[in-house]
Amino acid sequence: MRFLHLVGIGVWLGAGAAAALLVRVAAQDPPERRADRLELVGRFYAWLVAPAAILASGSGLAITMMAASAGYGARLGEPASAAMQVLGLLAGALEIFGSFPASQRMLRAVLASPGPDLAGAGERMRRRVALLGPTALAMVIVALYLGIIATPRG
Ligand code: HEM
């Protein structure tokens, strides 16, 4: 389960960073190239970012439940571990209910009118993805740090 947790986090960070970069670059692109880049962002979210966010958060929840029923409740309640769990859940929720649906609406807008100008709703969604995506990633990075210091080695 920890393996799935770490794979989810790795893919989430990698694909999320690529999507965040593409969304930024697209804003300065010559208009005829924008649609291609934004389409790629939508596909990244659908195939990598959202599934990885679900995998990381879902496996985290599963580890919490297994560890709690195995009697490790006290460790789960220590500040770094608890903060990792809360921040991880918030980052997952932000991605799954915020940036992911916005990316899919943006994708639909791009596919519906692939011309140089993104219509109003599409542009609003692009801005939302550009804001929420990196915010969620920053939370994942802090959660990663907390998860590393929370887990005893030996
Ligand atoms: C942004 C998302 C998250 C990140 C970056 C993250 C990071 C980590 C890391 C680095 C570890 C240590 C793994 C190891 O060394 O084997 C870990 C373990 C763990 N994570 Fe997460 N995590 C996230 C989300 C969650 C969520 C949402 C939960 C549960 C609600 C959760 C629960 C746990 C538990 C219970 C452990 C084992 C802790 C222990 O053994 O003391 N994680 N996490």
C-alpha cells in the first residue's frame, strides 16, 4: 500500500508540474499553438494528474485505516503525520473537485472551437487551472516533507 502511495505521489507531482508548466507557457504562446498545448493539459489531467491524486489520497486513507486498526493510532496523531494526512486530503480535494473539472471544461472548449481565441468560459477555466493546479502541487510538496519527517526509519 505504501508503494502505491509513493507511486501516486510521484506521478501526481511529475504530471502536475508538466501540466502547470504547459498552462503557463500556453498563455504566452502564439495563438495558433495555444489550442494544442491546452488540449495536452486537459489530457494530462484526465490520464495522469486526477488518477494519481485519487491513488495517493485513497492509498493514504487505506494506510491510515490499516495502521489505526493495527494499534498505531498514536503515531498517526503526531503533528507531522496528522498534518500530512489533512494537507494530502485537502490537496486531493482541490485537484479532484477544482482543477480537474476546470481542465476538462477547458478541454471541451478547446475541442469545440480549436481556433486561435479561446472563448470566455474556456479562458476562465484556463485561469482556474493555472491557479488551482500549482496551489495543489505546493500542498503536495509540503505534505511530502511532512510525510518523510513523520515516518520513523530504521
Ligand atoms: C499530498 C499527498 C500526500 C503526500 C505527499 C504524502 C506523503 C507521505 C510520505 C512521504 C509517507 C512516508 C512513506 C514511507 O516512507 O514509507 C507517507 C506515509 C503515510 N501517509 Fe501520506 N501523503 C499524502 C497523502 C496522505 C493522505 C491523504 C493520507 C490519509 C488520509 C495519508 C496517510 C499516510 C499514512 C498513514 C502513512 C504512514 C505513516 C507512518 O507509517 O507513520 N497520506 N505519506
